[in-house]
Amino acid sequence: MALRIVLRMISEIANRQQKYIEPMLSLTVDFYVRLFIRVKEGAKQCHESISKYSQVHQCMDCESHYLHPMGVHCTEEITFDVETGRKKSRRKHQENARKTEDEEAHPDGEEEELKEGESKKIREKYSLPQIKVPHKCTVCDGPLVIGGPIWNREIHDVEFVKRLLESARTNQAGENGHKV
């Protein structure tokens, strides 16, 4: 949990500078953490960071936990009727969020055809999640406590770790004369 708390904090600090992070390798030993992070620039990716943070609801008895994301990615389809000046929008959630009324009206994702004199614009945005977290543990009925916010994405880059292990295996003898 400590790794995820520190990753979220580093990500938030990087976002203030219009930068975002990619965790490469994360380690924890006793009470120490060591993080290898790639920092990149990009305003769009900074906006995406809100979907990488979650509150944690953890059971006091059995330690099962539930994540409540702080934001979800969605697209909004805006149709504008040029003649009447009326605007109609329809929001589609990309991540594990509940369906909107428009999505329930068009369950198979079928597109409405544009009428003559209408224009359509698609806008990506982030909204509050519509996920319900239980009031008590669904496993043991124990009380839940809230923690976080934490980083809810990967804490390692698997390809980087594989390359690192391969490099360590093929490395020459170390300082003490033993092969790594």
C-alpha cells in the first residue's frame, strides 16, 4: 500500500509541472520503498491521471478491499442542430462506470444518423465515477475503513523488469567475484 500512496503523490507533484509518470520498478523492503520512475511531458496525459487514483475501502476484519476511482474517462457526443440552435449531448463511459440513460436507450452502441442541418462533435472528458461501494464487507460483513488516495494502475513495467533480469543474468562477475 505504501508504494501506491507514494506513487500517487509523485504523480500529483509531476502533474503540477505538466508532466506524468510511468512506474518502471517498485520495491519495498521493511519500511523502505524504492521507486524507479520515468517522467514524461504531456498535458493530455496529466488530465488522464485522475483515472489512475482511487480511494480504498478496506475491511477491518478480513482485509478485503474495494477501490473507488476518483475519476473515469468518458466521451461526450454533442449533436448541434444548426436550424433550431438546439444542442443534445450523449455521454459514453469508457471504464467500469454505470451506463447513462442514453447508453441504456442505445444498448448495442448503435449510432443515430445525423439529420440534415446537424453537426456532431465528440469530446473526451473525465467525470465522477458512478460506482457504489458497499457500506460493509461483502465477504464477512465487517466494517470498512477508508484509505488513500492511492495509485490504482501497474506499479511495474513488465518488459523493463524482464530486460533488467536478463541483463543481470548475463552480467560479468560482480565486485565480490560471484556471478549475478
